[in-house]
Amino acid sequence: EPYEELLRLDAAEYVAEKSRAEISTEEAKQCILEHMAEEQTVLDAIPDSTVVGLFEVSCAEIRKVLASRHKKIVDLLEEMLLTRFRDSAQETADVFNGIFAQLRKAPKNIEQ
């Protein structure tokens, strides 16, 4: 039950929602850190296998699936930030190139 919501969660939609909400870099960082901590919590909480009576039940696969959900969210959030920073850097470079082009032009008279 505690992991049911995580299993139903679509990582891409979750990150797209965060992106549409235009969360700040600090909020994205907090979200990334939370999911990294939750990934570790899942790995710590679920054993690789457990003994039930005469049987040994392997939990490794569900443990891996649950932890990978958090990892995928972290990766998508990092990609969102990377895209945001890349776009911002490109805009800054474009503005700089425009200014540089203006400065490179030779003045025709003293007032230019």
C-alpha cells in the first residue's frame, strides 16, 4: 500500500506538470533531492528476499522497479533543468553576439 501511488505515477507526466508550473531551480533541486532520498528509502526498506514459512520470496524485482521510478523522475527533472539552462545560455549568447556585432562596426562619424 505505501508504494501504490508510486506504481501508478507516470514519471514523464509528473515532470511535465512541474515544467508547466515553471518551478524555480531551487524547487527543482528540492524535488530531485527528495526523490533521491525516497529512492534510497525504498532500497533500504525492501529486502532482496524474505522468508515466509518454508518459502523464500524474492523481492529484488519489485525493489528495483520502485527505486527505478524515483531514479527516472530524478533523471527527467535533471533533463528539464539542463534544457532550461541550455536555452537560457543560448539566449544570452545570442544577445551578446548582437551587441558584439554592433560594436564591431566601424563608426562613420564621431557621433556613432
